[in-house]
Amino acid sequence: MKWMGRRTHSGGGRARRTGPDGRPRRSLTFVITAWVSGVMAAVLVAAALVGYIKYREIWDGIHHETVTGLGQRPPKYATSAMNILAFGSDSRVGLSRREQLILHVGRTGCGCSDTIMIVHISPGRHQVTVLNLPRDLMVPMYGCPAADGKPGEQEDTAGVVQINQTLALGGPSCLWKTVEHLTGIRIDHFIQLEFDGVVKVVNDVGGVNVCVPRSIHDPNSGLNIKAGVHHIMGLRFLEFWRTRETVADGSDLKRIQRDDLLLAEVLRGVVHKGLLQSPTRLLPIVEDAAHAIYATDAGMTEMDMFHIAESFRGLTTHNVQFIEVPTQVYLPQPAQVELVQPRDGRLFSAIAHDVKLPSKTAAPQPTNGGHPVLDTVSPQDVHVTVLNGTTVGQLATTTAASLTARGFSVVGSPGDATTSDYTSSVIEYSSAADLPAARTLATQLANVQLRQVPAITPGTVTLILGSTFTTLAAHSPTASASGSGSPSPSSSKSPSVGSLAKSFGGITGYANCKRDKRAFEP
């Protein structure tokens, strides 16, 4: 189907997938991402910290898949941070009809990813940001090869595909590539989550407290619960997680918000009960949690999992945050959504660089196309190729020399653009992760446009000079490296992405629906 001249792909095949032993894989759409936020990742490996032999059996039982075909990858800006892509599948393969009835699920799924999250662990391992990507998000078709019985995806960045289809089209590698190209956040590892064990694990931790502003009766998920505060166990937790159509506006976006509240409740319960510091109490949870992890990438080692566990041993509810990417209705298909720029670009960049957003009360910023230049970096972190888009001789050469004198890193030899009819100058960048570099360079020119071009090498920007350009803008040697009062990523003394939840309408691990009722309101 076509809308507005762009091709879309929003349907997926009924993929039947099996585990590494050839047996049917057991998984559902409602994967409990508390594992991902660190609670269950820590639970899974905590036994290793005290030498449990059973940990070896658990690790060996997880499928480890080689990730290939990622194309040009974004740079790793915060080198000691860790970014984990966590997702689950909506396949019902392996569930008996009785289990399907008890759990109020349908008979089929498409092998698509219904839960997609980037778990960002800041340097120092004392702060965690969980970024939700809605399953209905429309994204460019970056292209993935056919493999393991999957059809693959034809590259067409002018076309769009629903992001949850990429898993069915090309497996974890395709989803990984799509997320990296879309956000500019370099992924270190993936964890593919399963349904098996979720009910038992929630029971193992003693259940969680939830508050419900109004009664919910959902025949689809099976949830029937009255308004008020409740202590719920595994099965009802699962019903709560899956509830969507009969609450608020019935959208998946609101469901994500409610699920984040659930994760905050799980986190609060685990922290307050001291489970992360009690290996003996963790052992049965370890065994059940193992059933919730189907696969990781082959590059993830036991030591990586050890570091993840270490990250969460001292975790508190105040240094974990849950954020849903800002979206707007995708007009060709109103049931789907698309990113909101430049807002999402700022969010992705802050996570990629592990820095906070500049204060709204800072001094007025330079503008480009009416948008404030907010996220910037030090000039030495801007790797720029300079091209002449005019008929003026040596313009690129002299400008490159001037940029070098101002501390910018000019790469390659200055040359001519493919055409010489540029009027305004243009700065081309590959992805959201390179927006700070593009914005920093934009402060040096009076009339310039920013343009995203996926073919640009990640980590670099290209400046094409137009006929309105004569010289660089006035430059103060005492100005901050970023052209604003904000610290650059390289000068930030400590991770400060904790400010993002407030800036983007997210929540911290301390939140509950007594204070935040938005997820239950139309």
C-alpha cells in the first residue's frame, strides 16, 4: 500500500520460531520488561557473584545469536556506558490451548516485537535510563538480508515500516540495525525476553503493590480489578500488563505508561526487600528468571552479565527512569505513530552522549530554521568535511583552514560539491547522534540548514558552502565550546541523564499512580 508517495510495510508473516534445541519456542507479546530495567538482569546473574554452580547451567541454557549486517554504525560517545536492546516476541508457539485460555491470549502471533526498549546504564553504573520505543512506530526501511527462514527487508529509506515488523522480517540483527540507525545510539548487546517464568518470578518476589484510580474490567486480558490499592501476584500482574483497550484512550502508548508504573512498583519492592543483597533468597528467582530470557547476542559474555549485575546491586528507586519516545500521529495511518523532531533527536543524543539537556533558563541560544541550538559538543569533537557548493574558487579550502583555527577537526581534503548552485549552506549529518556536532558547526555560520542524510559516515558531518556564505560568523575565544552555557559531553564530570524523565514526561523508579494518573486518563 502507498500513502503520500511512501511505501509502508505494516504486516508480518506468521513466523514459527524454535529454540536452539529444535523445540518450539515459548513467548508472548506481554514480555515483562522489568528484567530489562535491571531487576531481572541482576537477578539472573547475582548468583554468579557468590559462586553458585547453577549459574553455569542457566548461562548455557540461553541461546547466543551472532549479530550481522549492521551497516555503518554510530560511534560510541560515552565509552564506559552500556546500551542494551531488550525486546520480546508476540509468538504464541509452544503454549497449549489450556495455557492460552488461562492467560487470555490468542492462538497466533506474527513473530513481531511488541516490547522494544533501550536500557542505558550510565558510566559509573549508578544510573539507569529505560527508553521505550512504541511497537506502532513507523521507521525508515534500512534493509536486512533474508535469514533463518525470514524474508528480509529491502533497503528503502524513503519507505517506512512499522518497527515491530523488523524482528519478523530479519530477526534480532534487523531490529538492532533499525534501532541504531534510527536513534544514533550504539547498542552493545541485546536480550530477547520470553513469557515463560514471569508469573513465577513475580510470585517469587512476593508480588507487587499497585494502585488503580478507577475500576478496570478487560475481557481481552482477563483483568477485573476495583479502584484502589491492591497487592497483586504473578497472574494478575500479567493481566494488568496486557490491558489496553478498556483503559484510558485504549492506545498502546498509554499501556506503555502503565507498564512503566508497574516496573517502578517491581523495582521498589525488590529494593525495599533487599533482594539484590540476599543471594540465598535470589536462588529460586534465578531459576525462574532464566525462563524469561530466550537469547542474547553472541558477543555478550558472562563478564558482561556480571557487570550488569554489579550495576544494580546498589540501585535505588531515584536513579532509575523510564521514558517513552515523543511521538505524533502518522497521518497516512492514524493508528501508527512517528517521531517528533527535533525533540526526539535531542533525547537520543542526550542518551548517546550520557549528558543532561541544557537548562531552559540558560542564555538565549543561536537558532537554525527557528529551532534553538540546544545540544552541542566541543569543536574538537566535530569531524567535518568541507565542500564548495558555489563557483567561488578556493572557498572550501579557506573555510576549512578557518574552522581548523577555531578548533574543529577537518577530515579529508576540501573539495567541490556535486553541484555549484547551493544558495544557503547545508550541514549534512547521519543520525540523531550527530545532531550535536551539526549544531555546534551551525553556530559558526549565519545562514545554514541542517539536513539528515543516512549515507553520511556516522561520527562526521559534511558542510556544503552556499553562495550566501562569505566568512564564518564572529567568534569569541572566551565563548564556551558549545556556543552555550551548557557543559559539553566531554567536559561533563558525572552522568546526568537523570534529568531526562522530567524533560520528556517520563517517570522515575519512585513513581506510582497515586502521584501520576496520566496513564489511566483519556
